[in-house]
Amino acid sequence: MLKELTWRHKFSGLAGLSETVSDLLDQRALPVMLNEGAAIFGPGNPAENLFLLVSGTVRVQQLSETGREIVLYRVHAGESCVLTTACLLALEDYSAEGIAETDVEAILIPRDTFDELMSVSKEFRAFVFEAYSKRITDLFMVIEEIAFKRMDIRVAQKLLELQDARSVLHMTHQQMAVELGTAREVISRQLKEFERRGWLSLSRGTIELRDAGAIGRLAANP
């Protein structure tokens, strides 16, 4: 069981590990610090470590054959990267890229240690697969949103999700388009319509929400 506060206490699923497995993780875990903007992995790279995020945020995004980017998901503190897990399990290379969205602190579990613990520890397996199954569900929701949900609703939801404490988003229309997997022109038209309604104001690289209530009502539209 978890005996002391180490990096492991950041991950609730690791609390039930045996003393032997906990000691093994502490001995072989590799702490890393990465600066904002650092490329953590990319398409064609092999997965060599399980990635556990202690602090910060990592954005995982994919580039289509036509050159359009889409954000698949974000890894937050206390989470693992499901794409890394999938690549480790399937012995495949990455098909997307991971970018440090902030300065991050992470723990890397080498592949040989990952394989060993998956074989001998049911608690570690449960930790890996619980995180994996949750994120797969999230990815299906992304696919559903892209395929079926109205763009104005998706934009409204993303505005509320990414606003800061002052109801401001510091991002370009292109960055918003990447978040939603669509063209910049589509986002620009939608944001200008919201501005016309008085819901927000636009300036270079900044979106300021003026009527979060109206945006929220649209975002809640089924």
C-alpha cells in the first residue's frame, strides 16, 4: 500500500499497489520537466515509456491528410496519456503528437517496467485499463460531436470550456478551428455572428465573452 507521499499519491489508482510494486515504481520511475511548447511525442515515434502527468497540461492533436489539425484530448495532472498506453499495448508507433501546453512535470515508466507490472500486478493493470477505457469513451464523444453536433453549439461549448477567470480566451480563430477540427473560415463566421449578437467581442488574438449566459444557453442546447 502507499506508505508515504511520493509522486504516486497524485494518481488515485496507484493507492492500492502492493509495497513491492510501489517500491519498484519508485526505483524505476523517471521524473522529467518539460517547458511549455515542448514536443513530447509525434507521429512515427515509438512509445518507450508510460506517460503519467504530475502537473501541467498536455495537448494531444492529430494532423489529417489534408493538413487540418484537430485536438483529440488533453492530459491533465493526475492522468495518463491513453495514446501512449495504446501504443505500448499494441507495440505501435504514435499516430498523433503531444505538446506541452504549459510547463509540465511528468513521470515516465519505461516499457520493460510497464510490461513487467502489467504481468504481475492486477492493481496496476486496473489502473492502466480504467484510464484507458475512460479516455476511449471521451474520444468517441469527440467523433460524435464532429459528425453530428451543430457547429454553433460546439463553438459555444468550447468558448465556455477555454475561457479564463476574466471570461477571456487568448487564442486566434485558427487555434479555435484546431480545437474543433474545422476550417478557420467556419470559426470566423460563427464568432462574428456571436459578436453581432453582442455575446462577445473580438480583437487580435483575443476573444472576450460579454454575455456568458446567452452562450451558456446555446451550449446547453441538446
